[in-house]
Amino acid sequence: MPSTTLNQRTASYNGAESVAAFADPLSELRALTSGCGVFELAWRGKITVSGKDRVRWLNSMVTNTIKDLPQNRGNYSLLLNPQGRILGDMYIYNLGEYFLLDTDRPQLEAIRNTLKRFIIMDKVELADSNLSAIGICGPKSEEVMAAAGIDAKGMQPLEVREQAGITIVRGPEQRPFWYELPGDRSQVTGYREKLIRAGAQPVGTEALESWRIIHGIPNYGQDIRERDLPQETEQAQALNFTKGCYIGQEIVERIRSRGQVHRKFTGFEFEGGLPQPGKFEENGRLLAEITSVAEVGGRKIGLGYVRRETGSAGAKLNLGGTTATVVAIPFQKENL
């Protein structure tokens, strides 16, 4: 059984004290990309939305459709301000009598307070959830889960399945081979131990951060900020253009109908050293902005924004003396 204590290091990740690495982050990354890794989701928080007006009300708050969301399914949504700027992102699950909003803990308070301001005469109640969760990721996840007595076979992206007292959540398409098991603290600790005995490798946040960057998944507060517009982030799966009005919808629709934004979220590969995240200019004009960086097996990669007219895949940019090649995301496995 893999050791869970040898050389274990902790650090803050997305606002939560977490295990950064159990031993070797590269070995842990390989478990996520070619085996099966298990990890605590200490940085995720949840809010429940209940009440008889919850469907209509929540549908008017976020960018994705809620009224058409089937029971035990979820979607990815953004919360905007009236100027169309992004205040937060979340996964929303329809669990029948209530919706569950799942997001990073640093966003919880702002999202909850923003939503509360728009409860006027609506029969809606917001409450913090005490659910903990672990994650499982890797192409052998289904096999390892089955060995631990957990059947995830045939699950669709963002599907929720109840099985003998266990709740299983499959991740979105952008997170391949990703599953989550929510529950109370003792439950998820028991799940984790069973999965390790079945062959899952404990994984820390350093490997998870590299995996996130490889798959081109933006992190709110780091890659997506309040000043950003939805179409700049390239997260089309968060936008529904037929659902009707919601906060910031006028700006999103105006961008769609009148033309694209001037920059886009993309990947980069760097020659030489890793640049520090930040903005890079050329002749006094913003050329690119780097928001996340990682070194994976000797390759130096990152995420950020580039001007659309200069940001086609393969374009080379001089970022303060570092040569950066624009790369489509997710990064292709054979290139890493």
C-alpha cells in the first residue's frame, strides 16, 4: 500500500491547508495521468439552495440554465455583475429538493453574499453545507473504485449517482477520469482508505496544480478575475444563450451578437526559465498576460491571455526575454 506519511509536506492551496506532496510530485502526477490518484478536496466548499422559488430564482442569477437541469445532473456556471464581469464560478447540481453549489472556499462568502442580496420576495433559502469530499482521478479510476466496491461505470459528465449510501459525482468533460465522493468527514476518510487499499495513490496539491494546468482549467482568483468577461475565458460550457435574462446577460449577449472580445484564454510553452505571472507589453501595448505556470517533466508550460490577432496556436511571443509559444489547451499528452 502506498505510504501516506513519508516526506509529506503541507501548504495552503486555494485557501485551505492541504497536503502539497506525499513524496514525489512527479510520481503523483503520473498517477493522475496514467493510473489512479486519490486526494482530499479540502479547498472546496458548498452552498445549498432550497425553497419553492429556487428554480426560477437561481436561473435568473447565473449564466447557465437551471430550469432545464435534470435531477442528479450538474453544470458549470458563472455569477456576473451587471457589467458582465465575473464574480465567481461554480458547479451547480440539481438534487431534487434543493440545488448544491460547489466552488472553491475563497469564493464562498462573496458568492453567498451576492446571491443573498437578490432574494427579495422569493421563497429561497441559502445554507452552508458541511459536506466534505475526496477526489479520484486517472484512467484507472473506475477500475480502482470497482475494487473498493464503488460502481461508477457508465456515468456521464456531471452526473450524481446514489449507491448503497455512497454519493458519486463524475467530473465535467474538461476533467477526464475525475470523480468525487462527498459525505461527512468520517465517511470520506473511510472511502479514501478503501481506495488506497484498492490501489489508488495518495496525491498532493502540487501534482493536482500541474494536472489542472495541463488540462487548461482556469482557477478563479488566479486565471479568472473579477475584471474578466466570460467570453475572454473561453469557458463556453458556462454560457447558455437561450435561457432568458440573468444578471449581466445583456453584456454577454452584446458580445456574442456584435463581435468577439479582444483577448482569449490559452496555453503557453516557454523556452528557458519560467516567467513570473504578470502582464507583458510590446511597444507600450499589452501583448499577453501569464496567470499560471508549471514545469512538467522538464517542459515549462503556463496559462494566460493573449490578444486574439496575435494569439493563434504556434505563434511565438517575446515576453520580457522569454520566448513563449501559444499552445491550444488542453496540452496534448504526447507533448508533455
